[in-house]
Amino acid sequence: YDLLKDMAAKRVMVEINLTSNDVILGIKGKHHPFSLYRKFGVPVALSLIQMDPPIHAQYRDLTAAWFQPGNLKTLEPRIRELAQAAVDRMAASGGHCDFVGEIALHYPLRVIMEIMGVPDEDMPRMLKLTQELFGASDPDTARDGDTVGSATRAPVMETIADFYAYFGRLTADRRANPRDDLSSVIANSQIDG
């Protein structure tokens, strides 16, 4: 973990032009504004994976109770149903399938959508947005084929804006109509509140 953390920190520092080894060694292990959220050279949408302590722990604690075994047990039948559907698709393929394209992209996303309470009909949109965001350096999945390494970062920022707009609407709905999903927990929680 420490090795990967150091490698990620050095990569980000190079991307934001902090290339001096003295600067890198001086920053290593400290938590301050040179965090991963500066990847694009300007602060972008913070998600839990880009947050540093102590903010990371404060946000993680908002959802910790939701992930307790008793609560997760209620999701088990639906997750098993999703897994069985994936296995059935593979079995129906006659022994040959594009595992990544037909299973690996879909099953984990469907589980996350179930946890978050995202409707099944939004699967194509969520798949497109996640591929554009996490595949931003791949011309096959990047928005408009404009990869992160290109001159403009506008397509990635547009993808982030689309995520924010989508989950902003979902948050408003969950505040007005809470359900038994993680989106409702997040929408109705407050730090130190």
C-alpha cells in the first residue's frame, strides 16, 4: 500500500509540475493541498478515494453503519440474483463470450447501482459515464475520443459534470423521498451533524 501510495503521489506531483525530488520527499506522507484531487491542475470533484485524512474519515464515517453485516444481508438476495443473471448469460453464450464486455463491465456496476439505489434503466448511462471517467486515457472509452493526455481536459470535466448533475438530482429525490439505499444515507447525512 505504501509503495502504491508513494507511486501515485509522485505521478500526481509530476502531472502538476512538482518534479523536484526534494519537493516530492518533502511532501511524502503529509496531508495537504497537493492531494490527488489536483490531478487536472485545478481542484475537481472530490470523491472519497481522492480525500485525505481527516476529511476522508469524516465522510467515510457517514456511511459506515450502512455497511454493517445486518444491513448488507438485506442486499444479498438481489446481489445473488444479479450474479446468477451474469452466470446465465455466460452459460447461454455457448462457451464463448467477451468476459470483459459482457460480464466484468456490467456485474460490478449493477451491484454498485443496487447499493446506491440507481434505477436499472439508467445502466446504459452509468456504464457510459464510468467508462468515460475511468477510461479517460483510452481513446475507445474517452468522451469524444479526447483522452486525458490530449491538449484539452474538457471532455473529462464534462463527464464529471454529468455525474454531478445526475447524482444531484438523485440526492434531491432521496432527501424528499428517502429509501433503504446508500444514496438516501448520503443525501440525509451531515458531517459532525
